[in-house]
Amino acid sequence: MNDSDFIKCMSAGGIDCKTALGCFCGSEAFYLKFLKAMRTYVPIDDLLASCKAKDPEAAFQAIHSLKSTTGNLGLVKLYDLACRMTECFRSKDNEAGFALKDAFVEEYDRILELVDKASQS
């Protein structure tokens, strides 16, 4: 699959590749490098650990970092969830923030599957 086909596949999966390309100077190759290596560039281990420990300060730091990265990569649903979680922790509605973790992980896993599928085509 060439880069343009990969972009089309990701866009069909709900990724805002067009906007994200602007964060990568319009370079499909540069953007795809990061998208294909999402496990490395968008790690969620800190978020999972902080939620498991019910540590709202650490969860806020983890999700705030993920918010920036998901936004730059055009991961619209993840970005929306990260924004919502960030606001929950910022306003001290910690239980609501922790409650969104499962939806975040579910969408994260869906995107990883989409990237893997598109990479194999």
C-alpha cells in the first residue's frame, strides 16, 4: 500500500489525516512514520498505571500529554476523550475522569488495529 492509500484507509477509519498533515509540514511520509509507530509515540502505560492507582495528579499529567499527541496525529475521538478527561481531572471530578479511561483504551486499541491493518495491506 502506498502512502496515499494508507492515508485514505486511515481517513475512512475516522482519522483526520488532512488536518494532521499540517502538523507534519504536509509530509505524508513524516506523518505516517509517527502514525505507524503509534505504540511508541502515544504510550498509554502511564495513564493506565495512574488510573489503576487512582492517582488523579498522575492521571492528569498522562492524559494531558496524550491530548497533545492525539490532536497532532488527527486522532479525533482519542483527542476528544483526552480533552474530556483532562477537564475532569482539572476540575477535580476525578471519578468521572477515571470512568473515561475504558473508552479511551477501547478507541486506542481500535486505532492500533486500523494502523496494523492498513500497514499490512
